[in-house]
Amino acid sequence: MGSRYLLRRILQAMLTIAGIVVLNFVLFRAMPGSPERMSHNPNQSAAARADLRARWGLDEPLPQQFVRYLSTTVQGDFGQSYKYKGQDVTEVIANRVWPTLILFGLGELIAIAVGLVLGAYSGWRRGGVVDYAGNGASLILYSMPYFLLGMILLVVFATALGWFPTAGMFTLGETYSSFADQLLDFGHHLVLPLAAVSLGLIGQYSILMRSSVIETRSEDYVTTATAKGLSESRVLRGHAVPNALLPTVSLIGINLGFIIAGAITVEVVFSWPGLGTLTQEALEARDYPVLQAIFLILAVTVVVANLVADIVYGRLDPRVRT
């Protein structure tokens, strides 16, 4: 890996993050409404609203607010939440981040495994039954939004059949006799949202992997390997798949960065208490510190994931570095 290539990618990522920090401040100040009016208290006086603005620093000029926001953000201090009674934003997010990581981490792993295997086999056996069925299902899944897929699963398997709970991460008011019972209840609640995430991602990976394998199959090195008498499975695993993985690496990096963005719709549908539902609650309350922290984390995650994908891509294909 060339040092100039690596340094250039890191510098681009740092400049992108700097622009994101500035945009993150401006974006939420441009939103209609204001936090002190979100209490929905009809008896709230103008003096009480002014007191809240002063307490939160919203009565300061925007340049002064920006300097304070920038200095605290650089130190890793995202301030205090307006909605959650002055609780530290870091603590608010920490309580919600692990349900999202579990849901979308498992969903990503399942989608990568199933999508790549299905796409590779469909591309290698192009025109077969598996190809037609797998590619057709992948196209449907790829074109279906997360929230619609989640609602279909919810209506069919939770409401109509009653096989799974409709919302939450645990059964409310349930008393568990052991940790195993609690884990089983968690898994029972996890099935439908995990299925929505996995199915939504499988279509992307399968379609891209299929087209890459079809393109790779016509390359000279694959023809040579076949002419040497190597078995089809060995040619596929040892020659076609490693080279067909290159475009998929970029897609995996992008999807790893967008797990929080996808979390918003899936978690709201299933009332999953993660960063997605926290984002919805913060938007409704105009909770600037929480929103700024979440979207900054999202944006930085996307940039870092793409940086890692570029580095891995450059390692797999030396032509990229030149």
C-alpha cells in the first residue's frame, strides 16, 4: 500500500468530516420550530420560554453558538439533552447504541453470507433455476424499502399468525426466572426486525455479486484455469469469486456506514429502542444536541467505512493505487 495513496485518502476523509461538522450545526438551526416550544404546555409563558433559551444557550448569536459547539465537539462533549432532563448526550446515546449494533450487525453478517453465496452461484450457473428464482427474489427485495418490508413481516407474522411480538425488545412486565429465559425473549423479539434488515440487504449483495461473477467468468484467467482441468467449484472459489468481490467490498463499506440511517425506519416500525427511535424522538422535540451527535456519528461512520473500503480495495487491486 503506497504511503501517498493512504495519506491522500486520509486527508480527503478529514476534510469531509470538517465540512460535515459545519453542516451539522447549520442544518438543525435551519429547521422550523424551536426546542423551548416543544413541551406542548399551553400554560408556558414567554418568560419561561426565554429562561429555557438562556439555559440552553439558544439566546446567544449564532457565531457564538457555533464556536461553543465546535470547541465542545472537538473535545468529544456533545452537551446535554433538552428532552431528557439535561442528561448528557453521550449517556443518552450509549443507552441506545447497543440494540442498534446488535440488530444491524447481525443483519449485515447474515446478508453478506447469504447474498454473496446466492449471487456467486446464480452468476456461475446463469440461466438456471436457482439463477431465475434467486435473481427475481433479489430484485424484489432490493426495490422494497425497509419500512415496507418490515410492515409486511409485521402484518403477516405478528398480527395475522401471532408467531412473534409486534414491538419492543423485551416483553413488558415479564419476570424472568433465568438469564436464558431473558435471552430467549430477546431473541423472540429480534426475529422480525432482523429479518427485515437481512432481507433488505441480501438483494443488494446478491445482484452485485451475480453481475461481477458473470463478468469475471469471461476473463482469460478463468478460461485458463478451466482448461487446466480444475473443477468448477475450485475455479469458482479460487479464481472467480476473489476477483468478483472487489465491487462488493465498496458496497459493504457503504452499508456499514449507513446502518444508523436504515435503523431509523426499521426501528420505528418495530418500536426497537435503538438509535433509530432515538432520532425520531429527538426530531420531534427539536433536541439539537442529541440530533447533532447522532448525525455526526452517522456521517463520520460513513466516511470512515468508505476510507476502510478504499484501503481494502487498494490492497486487493493494485491498479486502484495508480
